Amino acid sequence: MSLKITAIADDTPVKVTLDLPAAVHRDLVDYGKAMAGEAGGKAVEPARLIPEMLRRFMASDRGFTRGRASRS
């Protein structure tokens, strides 16, 4: 039998602890508040913003994506 899906990547969250400069934390808090203002909801916690920001940053970094593609 030949299946199209041969493996599923491990998507288990990995806990990372880091120290942020106070100014970066304040900016993240403000960003979360701004998101709430646009959506008319509750402010988003900084810890929930960081993974999405990193994901989008890496996806938009052409040098990174080109280098990743050439290593595959």
C-alpha cells in the first residue's frame, strides 16, 4: 500500500523561557491591547503573541526560506 502521507511532524509545543527587555515587554502589551481594540475584545497576552510574531518573521525572511529550501 502506498500512502500519500508517510509521516506526521511532531507538533508538540516546546516550552522556552526567556528574558525580555522591559521596553519589548511594554511594546508587546501595547500590541495586545491594540489587537483587542481592533477586534473589540480582550487584550492578547504577550506570551500568545510571541510565537505568531516569530512564525511570521521567519516566513517573511527570504534569506532564511531560500537557505532552508536549499538544505532540503
